[in-house]
Amino acid sequence: METKEQLSTLQSFSGKKFSDSVGHSIGARSLKVFQINVGKWCNQACRHCHVDASPIRTEMMDKVTVDLCLEIIEKTPSIETVDITGGAPEGNPHFKDLVLGARKLGKRVMDRCNLTILEEPGNDWLYEFLASNQVEVVSSLPSFIESTTDNQRGKGVYQKSITALQKLNALGYGTKLPLNLVYNPNGLFLGSGQSVLEREYKENLEKKYGIVFNQLFCINNLPISRFLGALVRGGKFEMYMETLANAYNPATVAGLMCLDQISVGYDGSVYDCDFNQMLDLKSQKVKHLKDFDLQEFLSRDIVVANHCYGCTAGAGSSCGGEIV
């Protein structure tokens, strides 16, 4: 679905609008996380992907924009974390420069890795590169059950992911270095409690494969991109939106990731979060990195629409899992 069609569909929800549920504008709070989507190319084409990434996508951040990102990060002391995402961020030819640049500036660097990219021919160097630069690896693994994962992400993905996790463990990930997994529901429902799921994941992965990891992040499926298209085709859009809206939790608003971050697109455009980025809902006051001004950026209100119910339903959902 094109972005305009997605927004029109979200606006068509017959229930209470998200803005009405919140009842007030949501102002930015700080800038601690600099999240960068370096492109939409990916070696996978997952059914739930909110980026609509795949092997045929060609959008990719260039070196000029990477350097501009690093320049702003250097000039903004409040930034603590550089969160690199995609697509498969490791597929960007400037991924290495971005990691090295951010680490040189003393920032915590996160790589949102799909695991299988590490097992692609010619990518063996990534294991040692990530470990030697103390990059935090955040990896999606929809289930500890093989058939469930392969159904969502493609045949053979589970076994490749297990192999990659074992190799990361051998380098100290999960013990000396941070390794976190991401779960998102494989259906029209909200995830179970994060702590319960984390225990199940840890018990099953360690028992079957000897795999250890630090935390499990539970992220709700947001009604955008491929998932939204599947909802509409299946006639289940209203049903899922009602599930999210009925589970709206006002206590999650203060913990929303958009309050403390910037989301940068592959072309340097600026957004409040990665989900807004995929709907082309640009930030209110700073539209592009070339026009970046910290005080102007911090004075903005967050751009919201009905998809924001996905981050505020139940215990909440963010790039770091549950909010409350």
C-alpha cells in the first residue's frame, strides 16, 4: 500500500481517534537516541515488515548523509545512543563507517540485525567487527519454534538465525556483550507479558541450542505497511484497530520512545519515530538533517495518527520493548 492509502485507511477507523484518546498534544522531551534507517534493502522479505524491506529495494543512505548524521551526533552531547536500523543495515556500504564514527564519539551503538544477514556469503567479517567495536546486537526472532519463525520470515530463516546466535555467543554476546532479541505477535493480538515470554525464550533456546541472551523486547504489530495491507485484504482492519484502541493505556504515553529520539530516513529526512517514517509523517519543525536545529527540534509536538495505538496498547510498545 502507498503511504497515502495507508494514512487514508488509518483515518477511516470507525472508533475513537488516537488524538482524542490522548486528549492533548504530546511534546518532545529530549534527544537521547539518534535512530538511523540506512536503507530499505534487506536479504529477507518478512510478512510483517513495517519497512516493506526486501532484496529488490534500492533505497540506501549515501556517504554524504552518513557524514551529516555523525556531524550532528558530535555536536549534540545529549545523544547517548546511535540506533542503526534498516532493512538490513549491514547491507549498506557505509555501515562500517557509521559504526566506527559513532564509537569514536563514545556513543553506545545498536545494530538492529536480522541475524541471517550475518550468514550471507562474504559477511563473516561482521561477527568480529561487531564484537570488537562493542556494538549492541538487537535481533528479531519471532518465536523459539522453528515453524512459526519460518512462516513469518521465510523457509530456513530459523536455522540460520540459530547458527548466527551461537556464533555471537562464542564471541561473548549474551554474557560480556549485549545481545537482545525481539518478539512480535504472529497474529491479531497483543503480546503476552514480556517477562513471561523472556523466561520461555531463555529456557527453550538454552535447552535446545545452548543459546543465551540478555533481554527479550516485545513489540506490538503496528497497522502499517505489509501488516496493514494484510489486515485490509483479510477484512480484519477494524477488528485489529478495535483491539488496539480498547487496550489503550494512558500510562504508556510518558514512556513513548518518540519523546526522546530522532528518526532519520535514508535520504536525511527527519521523523519522530521509525513508524512515522514509513508513513512519511515528517517531524513538525525540522524536516531534514541539513536544517537541523536542536532547540527547534525539541520545541516540537509529536506527529500522531491512529497507528500510534500500537505503541500505547496494553503494556505499551517501543524499540526497547514494553513501556510499563
